Amino acid sequence: MLEAGKIIIDGVEYSLAALSEAAQTQIQNLQLVDAQIVHLQQQLAIAQTARAAYASVLQIELPKAEAA
């Protein structure tokens, strides 16, 4: 288990306290972007579900094709 205040990057464990302020800022930026990606993926799943529902209702509302 990873200790608090540590992070693993490319298989190497680092103490956050030992990293430069710039490195810590970049880690925070990555965490923020990762959270935003998760949020956007959830939003996409919602939109895809809604689209499928709308398409399903559209199929019901379309006139029935005449048999030839």
C-alpha cells in the first residue's frame, strides 16, 4: 500500500514533499485533468443513453412501411 504523501510515476515512488513546487503543481494539474476526463466520460454516457432513447421513440413514431 502506498504511504500518504507519496506518488508513483512510471514505476518510481516519490515523496511529494521532496518534489519541487513546479512538479507538485504539475501533479495537481494532472489530477484535475483526470477528474475532468472522468466527468466528461460520464456526461458522454448520459448523452449516448439519451440518444438511444430518442432513436427508439423515433422508430415508434415513424409510419409503418407497407409490405410489397
